[in-house]
Amino acid sequence: MRTGHQGLKASELTVGDTITATLVDNLTRTQIVQYAGASGDYNPIHSDERFAVEAAGYPGVFAHGMLTMGMAGKVLTDYVGDGRLTEFGARFVAQVWPGDTLTATLEVSDVESASAELRLTVTNQHGKAVLTGTARAAIEA
């Protein structure tokens, strides 16, 4: 993957350019619990199997949406460079389960003289979208 640490330039980007990266291979329950500790989000649907199934009606525990968004954000900043991301918004469209492998696809959707817009889709190992979004980054002319 190209990294933006050298500074993205408008002349190097074309609408339709696509970058794909694996966010996580076989997400573990430990990683989900570690994120709970880092974020302070201790909702038991993410860590207590019995609660998730019996009280909340889910098939089991699942990852925080913001864990997925955070991993996707790392791919964005790896591409555009630190300090260049000016907007990032996402929609959580499906749960992420322990054992999932997540892949992010970034597509350049717009290039201007000082900024670029990227579309983001995160899919699981079945090709199902779990997160969609957009980001904008400052770039050099």
C-alpha cells in the first residue's frame, strides 16, 4: 500500500484509484475486550456471551462499531498521512463477530487542488459490508 507520509499530491491521484488492505484477520474476543478497556465502553453485549444471547437476543458477543471504524481510520491515515485527514464519517451496516476477517477498500471519489475525497467500504470474509463511509484529506497541489 502506498503511504501518504511523503505527501499526497493531486497530480498523483485519479478518481477511481482503489486501495485494499486487511484490517484484521480472525478478530479475537481478546481484541474486543481490549478495545472495551481502551474506549471505556463496557456494554456487556461486547463481552458477556450469556447477556448478549439471553438478555439482548443476539447470537453472541460482537465487536464495537467504533473498533471497526478505528481500524479503518488507521488504513486511511496510512494512505493519506498523519495530520491530513480532515473529515471521516461512517455508517455501521452489520455486526462484526469474533473470528471475522475484515478488509477495507478505499476509492478516490473526488480530487481537488487542496483535498481528496475517499469512499470507504469494510467487508467481512463473506464479502458483506459491515461499515461504509467517506473521508476527506488535505493534499498538495
